[in-house]
Amino acid sequence: MFKHMDKELVVGADIGGSHITAALVDLESGAVLEDTVQKQAVNAAAGAGEILQRWASAIDRAIQAVTVNVPAIGIAMPGPFDYPNGVSLIKGVAKYEALYGANIRTALKQALDFPGSIYFGNDASCFALGEAWAGEGAGCSRMVAVTLGTGLGGSFLQDNRILQQGAGVPPEGYIYHLPYRNGIAEDYISSRWLISEYQARTGRSLPDVKAISELAEKQDAIALQLFHEMGMALGEVLSPWLREFQAQRLVIGGNIRKAHPFFLPALQQWLLENEVGASVQISSRGERSALAGAAWVCKTAGQA
């Protein structure tokens, strides 16, 4: 318990659709202290009191892992959310609906009896900040981070700062809503597309992307083709933005990143053929980068 006394620590927490992960993060290095990691299942359809109790429990256990003072908590939170004011605006997405309109900062400070500051950041942005600080994007001036999962997250960073406008940055800095084919990018680059398209082409209903990835490992032709198509689609969506932004590196996270042997070659082929010079890295830290990024929000709070 005492080996971290010489470090300046804050809590980084990541709110997922079915769990919360919290841990202490070293503010100097961005390292997540593995012996403090707490993960707890959360029923996103539960009442507000139960959800907040679960969140507070995981955060409190991380804080209690050391005897030093922890001055701040950073939370990577899915949207829609009023991040500066700490108010949940999540509605109509079948998760955390009971918290709509609630001030999460006030509720957690009361539940934890926490005298310090609590900050919030967008979950995809926190992943990107964590990668830029202490992950695959470290030392890179111009970086784009993408999360592949239920949806399609994206962030454009210059010198560890999230950009929402400027040359090569799409509207609001997001990529999920970019027009693509008969809809938007997220319609074709997500776990939803992989699962629905596999069923449409084979008549077989599979529970998740992991099942499709396992079939790809067994050289299932349809599974391999779907990952190939998704990699090409990602390249097609990103190429003009990466080129104009003059991105040096593209970092890919999210759960689908684990299937990168099946989509990465197609993505790299598209980027090469379209003269995009950014290197592509697959995140090795995953959720740990979201924890570090949430801590980065604490570290930089109040800076101009």
C-alpha cells in the first residue's frame, strides 16, 4: 500500500455500457497503477441510485488502495453529456437513461464524500489523449485516434490537444457521422455492421464480433471478406482527412482492434494507394488509455 507514496496520483475512470473501470494514474508518466485497478459490472438499465452506487464503489476502492491524498477524479464518459458541468444528457440509447438530467459530479462527490475536483471527458477523446500521452501516439505531434466498437469514435490531436475545427478536421472533430455510401460512416464501420451483414449474407445470427473473428481465424470466407471490406471502408472514410490534416500516426482502439489481422492489411493497402503517409498503430493499452486520458483531463484542467 505504501509503495506509491512518492507519486502524484489521481483517479482515472472509464464508464462503459456494462461496467466501470477505475484506477490510480501517475500524473507524471501517465502510467496506470495496475495494483489499484477496479472493475465492476453495472446494469445500465437500473435506477439512478444503483448505477451511481456502482460507480462510486469502484472509484472508492481505487482511492482506498493508497494512503496518499488523491486530489482529483477524471471520468471518461460516453455522450451525450454536458462535460464542463457534469450533467448527463444520455437519452434514447438504451443505457443510463435513469441519469438523464442528473448532475453526476454533485452525486458522486456526495456518495464518495470527496472534497477534491471531479472532471469529465468524452470517452473516445480520453482514449485518444491517453494514447497521445503514454501510448502508441506518444511523441507524435499530429495524431488521429479511432475507436472501433459498437460505434465509430474518432479524435484529431495536435500536441496532445483535441481539435474540433481546423484544416483536415471534420465537423466537431467527429468521424462517425461523415456521409458514406447510403448513410454515414458508422453504418459500415462498426460491430453492428459486421454482425448484421454476416447474418444477411449467411442467414446465421452471431452474438458478437468475437464470434466472427473466430470464424475468420478458421478461414471462413464470409468473415474474412467482411473484415476486408470494413478495412477498405475505414481507409476510404479517413484518407482525405488524414491527408489534409497531415497526420503522422493513426492509432486504432476499441474492441474490434483485436481482429486487426483481418482488417489492417486492407486499411493499409487503401492508405498506400491513396498516398496517405500516416503510420498505423494498434493500441496495446486499450481501456488503460481511456483511464490515462481521463487523468490527463485532470492534469490539464484550467490550462488555456
